[in-house]
Amino acid sequence: MIAAIDIADDAWARVKDLEELTERAIEAALDHAGTDKNVEIGVLFANDEEAARLNTQWRRKDYAPNILSFPAPEMHDVPEGEPRPLGDLILASGTVAREAEEQGKPLTSHLTHLIVHGTLHLLGFDHLDKRDAERMEAAEIAILAGLGVPDPYLT
């Protein structure tokens, strides 16, 4: 698995071992889904302004989301042995930090949850209806437990 990580906002420096945390979360989601690990995921650690710009451009929503997931289009001619592009994740520093604080969670736990959540989206999971949402939440809870992160849906 290749995680092409770009840290474009210095605010992310408050997360110790950000790249290792990211790679562990992605790998755990891939393991849970039983997916071939010969994949590449781009991860942009942005500020709120950049995340809001991308959200407006691609989703027509004018706010900074905590995470955006952009699955790669199906590729039919990836050379043998080369990693298959899975997609991109974009995280907004201010939004993620604010949510963690509001929810009384460690920033690293909330961030790990969001990276797992976004990776599952890249793998085709969704939460558009109740059944899909329950399936996705159950996967997240199981993956996070394996990473030592408490159930994010408990209040």
C-alpha cells in the first residue's frame, strides 16, 4: 500500500507521527475489507479554506468538511505489479480539530476514525440508507477497536 501524503497546512504538526497514523488507519481498513493492498491512496492534509474550496468545486457545498473522499475512476490498464489508484482523501485541519474538541475526543482518535471512514468510502462503502450506514459503522467500529480507538458512535 502506498499512501502519498501531502501535509499542506502547518496546523497538522500538532499530530505526532501523522504519517504513521495515516498509514496504519488505511492499512487497517484495507485489511478489514479484504482488499488487495497493492493500491495507492493520496492524502492531503489541508486547511479549512482549501477543503471548502474543493468541496464547493466538486460537491457544490460551501463549507469545510472534516474529510472528502474522491474514489479513483476504474482503471483497466494498470501495468502488472503496479499499485492500483484507489482515490484521494482531503482532511481539513480546523474542522477536524474543532470536532475532536467539541466531542471530547483525542485529536488522534478522531483523525484515525475519519481516515478509516474515508478509506471505506474509497472501497465502495456508503451511508446513504440505513442498512448501508449500519454496515459502514460496524466496519468502522471493528477497525478502530483493532487500532485501540474507542467506538466513535458512543456518546
